[in-house]
Amino acid sequence: MARRCLGQGNAKVDNEEGVKEIRRQKETNARRSSAEKIGESKPPRLVSSASPLGMLAVFLLEEWRRAKQNGLIFLAESEGKAEQIGALLYALAPACGVMVLPRRDTLPFEAMEPSREITGRRASVIRRLAGDPSRPLLVATAEAITQRVAAREYWIDAVMHLRIGDAFAEADMKKFLDRAGYTLNERVEGPGSALFQGQVVELFPAGSLSPVRVETNGAGITGIRCYDLYDPTVTAELNELVVDPVSERPPIPDGLDAPQDQPDVRLESLFDYLPSARLVTDAGVDERGILWLQQIEEEGGVQSTPQEFLTQKEWNAAVRTARKLPESSVYEVVPRFFEAPSPTRSFRRFLADKSVDRILLTAATEEDLRIMDRRAGGSSDRCKQFNDIVKKTPARECLLLSTSTAALSITQPSVLSPL
């Protein structure tokens, strides 16, 4: 297969830069050769917990595809890494439906309630998992997944569906929101709040990134629009909205008035929710889970409720068959081109030296891609999703380059471009 790449002209390099480049290449080859001799000459493992996040995200997508209907669970070593991996997975493949389960922002033995933003996000993820999704893709941490949740059957009627054209009854909506833990008739400032204003209902659904405005004519729903919390400008129009409860506990059943009147709820683990899912973990996640459960047992005292968390034995059984990523692996570090005397020349020489079938450029914005094109010495084809690139021209080896902002872009999907 012919390799498609830009910037492969025979650029002249002065002697000093050429000597430095040869020296760097020899050092890289020496490190790679040394690493390959470790572990009875086994080939180096290309993906590890220390790999660049983009490389790890592409690896997880491939593992998810191989798992097919069973789905995939990835347990990250930290909350921040879980959020970044979730954002990258969505950027690479928006249709994958990735879900990120955050940990509670309070310790289980503290007499404090977690924030409504966190419990709302957790409730939204748990409800979707309870619905037996096709090919689920879940990202979490040991601290987030070791807490038991309400059994799947409790979530069947735990949400409200709003669709344009459906009948609307203000009394019924208020009743549901009250049962689901929302605060009513207050200014909408964060998840779990709602304000009824005649034929308009302003609502900030649990687990949502923005509030919505539900418009009615008194008898039916005529519009559902997302808007900016600090600017009434409409950002998107929806045909349907799913309103999740604010709490991880299912809404209070009809006939009961207060949370303390609610009967005991049968609990399950998320491993029960996804018994056949392929499990991949960062290095050290199994030990991290044990330390977390030990802390709960030691510091919780009489306030601890062990039945709400996995036991250490259950945790060990859950992660025993997981694919555990190594702490480190051998991979080529992309140079910091801006530090070179001639960044453009260094970038083009780097591209010309790569023995790969295809080169992909990722960036947070179209302008960044144009800059990378200019540095590479040509123009690249545009693809919106990573999956489009894979289908377009299968490659045996691929080099993925990105701007630093692309890995942190959460508000909009990164653009991927094959050269």
C-alpha cells in the first residue's frame, strides 16, 4: 500500500543539525533495543498507563469494538484521567456513547451530602446502564465503581420523557420533579433546579451540561431548547428530553412523603449491571481499590455501611480477569518542534522519516489544522470522526499527531485529518 504523506521532499539540512539528528536517532534506537531485550526478548508493549492519552483512547476504542455487544469498562487511575479519556473517546467516536461515572465528592463516612451535580451525573449514568444499553462503554475509577447502587428494576420508571407534541400537565411534571429531588420555583442555577413561569418551564436536568427551556401552549409541548446559563441565547433545539432524578436513590414512590419513609432498596454493583463487559484497568487500580475499601472500613466506624460498598473479596474477584495495563511502555516521543531552530523544517523532516501508511493530524479547531497543514507543506483531507478514517483507507501503521489543546477539548469534538 502506498503511504500518503506530505512534506517528503529532499530538504537540505545543514551539517550541524544533521549531526544532532543522527545522534538523537541513535539514542532513540538504543533505548528501543534495550527495552526489547527486557522480559526474555518479548516485544515491547505499545500501550500502558503512561502512554499519551490519545494513544490510550484509540486503544480503548479498538478494545470496545472487539468486545462487541458485551461492552467495555475502563478503570482509570485518577478522576482527572477518567474525565479526559471520556472526552477523547467522544471526540474520536461520538457514536460510541461513552459514559463517565464520577466518584462522589464526599467521603462515605462523613456526615455530608455529595453535591447535586455529582449525584445527578451518577444517577444519569446508572439509569442508562440499567436500561441494558447496546455495546456499553463506561469509564470510571475504583472509588466510583466500588459503591453499590440501586438494583436495575428500580430505574424503569425513574425518569420523565418530554417530547415535542406530547401532552403537558404542569401538576404531573411538578409531582415528578418533587419526587426526583428537584428544587422548584427557584432560580435555575445548577443541576436539579426548575422554575415554572406560565407556559415556559426552565429546567436544569440532572447530569446535563446546560439548562433547557420547555415551551408549552398549556396543553402540549411546543419546544425544547438548550440555553446558556449566563446568556439566554439558545444553543440547541431538541426533539426529546430525558429528565433524570437528582439522587442515586430512585424517586420516592407515590404515597410516601419523605425520604425516611422510603423502603429499603435492594442494591447491586455495576459489575452486576454489566456482567459480560470486558474490563481494562490502569496499572495499580486493583491495589487502589483495596486501599479505598480499607479506608472506608477503618475510618467509617459505626457510621460505615459496608453493605453499600463491595467487600475486598468481591473487588478482587471483579478485577481478577481484567486486562491490566503495564506502568510504562516503549513508544517514540514526538519532539517539541517549537524548540528547534527551524520548527517547520524539523516538523517536515520528522514526517518524512516516518515509515507508516498514514499520518493523522488532530486539533481542537479548524484554524489549528490549517496551521499544521501549512507547517507540513500541503493540505490534508478532512474527516469528522476517527471511525470515518478507519473505514476510508485501512492502514497497517498510523502516526497520530495532535496539538496540545486537542487532548483537552471538551466543548467540541476534535477534528481528525488524514494526510
